[in-house]
Amino acid sequence: MSEMRIIDARDTFCPGPLMELISYMKRASVGDEFELLSTDKGSVNDIPEWIKKVGHEMLGSEQVEGVWHIKVRKAK
């Protein structure tokens, strides 16, 4: 298992955080894990929906001091 990589998309707005994640996922290997940091409240809904649609794995999400920490794993 690889080390979790941080994608800092704070202070960007929809669809910015999702586009950042997609860009990283395209270059990633299967099994790579990412923690996306986002201050856009839409990310907590949009990203899990996209993850499910394309077949990756959602590892969890939590909000800490106004920042969403959304963890995902590339599954294919």
C-alpha cells in the first residue's frame, strides 16, 4: 500500500476540487490513496458520487475546522 498523498484544493470552488482529484487519479497507480482537502461544501457530495460512478473506493470523509478531508483509493 502506498503512502496517502494530499491534494490541497482549499479555497477553490466546484468543480475545482473534483477536477484536481481527477487529474491526480489519471496519473496514479491502482491502490494509491489520496486525501483531498476542500473548503467547498459541495465536494462532500460531488466527490463520493463521482468515486462510485467510476468505480474507485471511498475511504471516508470528515470536516475539521471548516475543511473537508475526503479520502479515496484508486481501484482500477
